[in-house]
Amino acid sequence: MRLINKLFILCLAILLVSCESGNVRYQGLRVPERYGASEYSQLSDQAKRRYLKEYYFYPDVVIDKIINGEIFRGMTTEQALFSWGRPDDIDAREGSWGTTEKWLYGVDSQGHSYRYLHFKNGRLEDWKD
């Protein structure tokens, strides 16, 4: 029972920290104002680098790719949001194999996309650029 109480307190503390004032949301990702801008897209590359290192603990090689708008196999959906931004459309499917998502960018009036990312269970597997 004590372990459950400690876990509850830990979860509550994490929730309170994530809801602290001074944070705004950009594309579903928190950006504390202390980095000098109200949105992620307005941060300088140096501030983005510091933010991704301090809040998400990404290694430098991943941060470099995100800053340069690059993608790579195994990248998480969160990292893809930082790198390419929010997609125009998402086609998500669930099955016994897990979850797949196809993120579509640059969707035209007929619903065709010229760029897409394909994720399986939250990891990038394939793309068309």
C-alpha cells in the first residue's frame, strides 16, 4: 500500500510540474517562456537545442537532426513533431500487430499527399519526402 501511495504522489507531482504557469503549447508540445519566446517555432536554434537537451534529454545527434528538419528510422512521434511539425492529416489504425500511423504533409484538394511519415508503435519506419 505504501508503494501505491508513493506512486500516486509522484504522478501528482509530475502533473503539477507539467501544468506550471508560464508554459504555452505549440503543436502539442510544451515550450516554457523562459527560453525567450512563446512558441517553439520562434526560438533561436541555440534556444531550441538547449530546450530539447534540458527537457527531453535527447542526445546531440538527435537534436542536430531535429534542428535541421531531418528524420531518421526509429525516430519517435514526438521527435517528428519537433522536426517536421504537425501533419495536415493522420491516418491511424490499430490491430493485433499494434498501432500504425501515417502522417500526411502537403495534402491537396483530392486528398493526395506529397510527403508522409509512417510510424509503427510510435517509431518511424518509413517515409516519402
